[in-house]
Amino acid sequence: MKKIFRPLYLSLALGLVLASCGSQKMVSTPVENIDNLPLKTTTVAENDLQRWSHLDLVKDTLPGMSVDKAHKELLKGKKGQKVIVGIVDSGVDINHEDLKAVIWTNPKEIAGNKIDDDKNGYIDDMHGWNFLGNAVHEQLEMTRIVKKGPGTPDYDKAKAKLEEELKGLTPQKQQLDFILNAEKQLATYFKKSNFTLEEVKAIPATETSLAQPKAVFMQVLSTTSKPDFDKQIEEFKDYIYGQMNYNLNVEFDGRKIVGDNPNDLKDTKYGNNNVVGPEPKEAKHGTHVAGIVAQVRGNNKGGDGVTNNAQIMAIRAVPNGDEYDKDIALGIRYAVDNGAKVINGSFGKYFSQNKEWVIDAIKYAESKDVLVVIAAGNESYDLDVTNKYPNDTYDNFPEYAKNVLIIGALAPTYGSKMVADFSNYGKNNVDIFAPGEKIYATTPLNTYEYLQGTSMASPNVAGVATLIRSYYPSLTAVQVKQIIMESGTPLKNTVTIGEDKHKANFADASKSGRIVNAYNALLLAEKMAKK
């Protein structure tokens, strides 16, 4: 999850230091001359930013998915079917005020009787299953490979990458310590931690020992408040120390508490029914992803989900680190066997020791008519060159399944900066792009935040897929994938992509060359369903 979830605090903290249907005729969104639309140069208003992913490219000059337009013009007065959506993630706060009404409840299970009533192998699985038990932190897959030692497949590659990551972490740790030390000096001087920009400016020049901390926080507090900074730097600190203590630490054993053998797919009697997880804050990622799909529309709380017809099935399988292939494979199978028609996977890694387990699970989902939507990843990699796990093809072999969508991320800026600067891309191995930067949705304990990553783009598409499956249930998962890819808005803008920030035609950044459009997708679904 560390590699797919890109929180805003990370960019900020590093930047600070480095700087210091009615009667109307329904027609699809026109694409003629769309590349010549005027660019939006004014600041996006907060109300629009909170729902920019639902806005319309032509009307609002933001590369949204026309979700509001679809609900207003195509779905008003219609009643779709409920669709179970499996959220394979870090956990979901199922008691959140904006999610509890849309959480899936297992109709075949009796709560709290400690009996596997439906005989599916999972006791009291009322709202999903927690394949991590009480585990929270984990190593990255490359760390696990290095820990196993020479002779392990991909050992040399993993060792080199681990050493590179550790080397890159050192200056970030130094930067973090620099900021924290400057903050400590000012807090000691003011005898309080919540100091203001005006107070920092007023520090007299005679306080020479505070010259550097003063300069740092004059810059910091010119763009954010001290409470907001405190929150962002605390999460940045969690990231740095999480990398050092868990993700990149070959001595750490995060799996011991689970009690299973992660290298034995047949060892399935593990985990529990606490789909939030032992620490609610660690369910932030999954709660946000669930909210993007299904937070209640129109209730004046937080943001709006893409659909009101989803039932969220929570599958906790992604720790603070890299997921195990076993948990993902079993999580996908659990979702399929318990009625999910759409599965969202906002996770990924660049090493995999048992990728065939996940491949088989995705093929199983395909055989049961389940669509699987997966985040492309956040390293600005070309996935035609670099394997990211999971995907529906590796090493540019033909796709092994037809029910998978791989999603890149858009930023709320139409034009050359439209592709989020962190998003992976690929003419053959990324299917389509959707909003993924500055996405506002649910976070644990009845809170809401902006988060960013292809992790956020993927559930936006899962939400559109859910809309289609809700109102046009006769369509198959393969047809839904086809609809989403063919109905997207095709663009040929020159955009900046890749680690080297090179210029490219947007049409070459994905297989479809399009951005997802819910309005157009529903129009095409209507047409296809009538055939």
C-alpha cells in the first residue's frame, strides 16, 4: 500500500525542505475539437474541488467523469439494483456516518454466535473478512526476498532495489529531522507548539540561534496553518519511520502475529471478522477507497460517492507495507464467492513471489462474471517496460483474463499537466485514466480528507462500473470493461508523463487513450443492453 497510496503530506513535507432521463434528447459528450477547449487557469473553488471528479470536462473544464450529469440527466427517477463491491484494501470503517448505510451484510450469517452458519469457511463474517488478523505493519516484498537470502528468485534484483531505497531514505530522514528540530526550537522559544506566522516574523534578529528555524517556518506558515502542518508532518514522520522500522527492515516479522504460513495457499484458517482492523487510523486508505465508490450521495456530509447502489464488502488484506499474494488471492475468491460483481484493488508492488495465485484468483473472478479494477501504481513508471503486480499481463505477454481494468490517475487540471505526476502509464498495460489527485472522501472516525494516488482513480472507475451493473444487470463484466474503455473521452493533448517528465501524446499513455466518462458509459450501456 505504501507504493500505491500517495498522500498529500509527502509532497508537501519534501517540498518544504527542498525549498528550504426525461424527454430531453440525450447525447454523449462531444469530442470534436475537445482538445481545443480553453484551459482553466483560475483557482478551483473548494466546493468544486471536493467533487471535481464528478464534474464535466466540457461544462466545467475539469477532466471529471460527468457523474453529476449522469445522475441528473440519465438516472433521475430510475431505480437500479444493489451491486456488491468488494474493497480489497487496508480495512474499512464500517461505522462511518457516510458509509454505514451502504455496508454489505452477509444474509446467511448470524452475528456473534461463533458459528460458520453459511459454511463458507469464515466464522461470523458479517461484513467481509480480515485476512491480516491483528497485523498492521509489513515488509515490502523485496525485503522479504532479501531476508530469504541468495538463491531466492529475484534476490539480486531485490537486494539492489532495497539498497537503493535505503540510500534514498537517508536524506529524507535528515530532512524530516531538520524540520522537527526547527519546530522544537521555536516551540521552546514560544513555550507553546501552536505558534503563528505573525509570531514567527516577530522573532527579533538578535535571536541568532533561531535564524534558520525562523526562515523555515516563515515559509511553512505562509502556505498552511500550524495545526495543518502538524498533521501533515506527523504522517510524514509515520511514513519515514514506517519505512525504516518495518517496510525496509529485513529483521522485522510482521506476519508472526497472524499465525499462518503465508507461503501455503491451502492454510486458510486464519484472520478474523474485524474488517476495520486493530487500529482504525490504519483503515484510512480502505475507508477512503470505499467512500469514493459509495459514500451516500446528497446527504450534505463529506463528499458524494459515484453510486448510491453499492453495497461495500470489506476485505482487509493490505497492510502498512506490501500485501501477501496469498491474502490477495483468497480475498478475491472470498469476494467472488460471496456475491461481489465488482472488485476494487488499490494496491500493488513490483516484486511477487506467488503471482500465479493471484492470476488464478482473477481468472476465477472472470469465470464468475466479476469485474476487477486495479490501480496502475504511483512511481511514474511505463508499465509496458516495468511489471507491476497485479496486472492482467506480465512481460508483454497476451492478457490472461478479460475482466480486468488497470487505471491511471488524472489531476484536476485540463491540459499538459492532466496526468497526475506520480501516475504510472503504458500504451499496452494501462487501460484508461480517471481522476486520482486531490480526491475528497471518507476517512476513519467520521472524518473526510483529500488523498491522492492511482488508489483513488481505481475506485472512481469501480464506481462507474457499479453504476452500469446496477442499471444494466444483463451486461457481463467483459462488456462493462468494453463500455468503460470505448465510451471514455478520447484526447490527444500533449501531456507530461514519466519519471523524466517527458512530453507525450495523451492518446499514447494508455490502451484506450481516453478518460473515463460515466455519462457516455451509461449511454453506451443502454445501447448495448438493447442488442
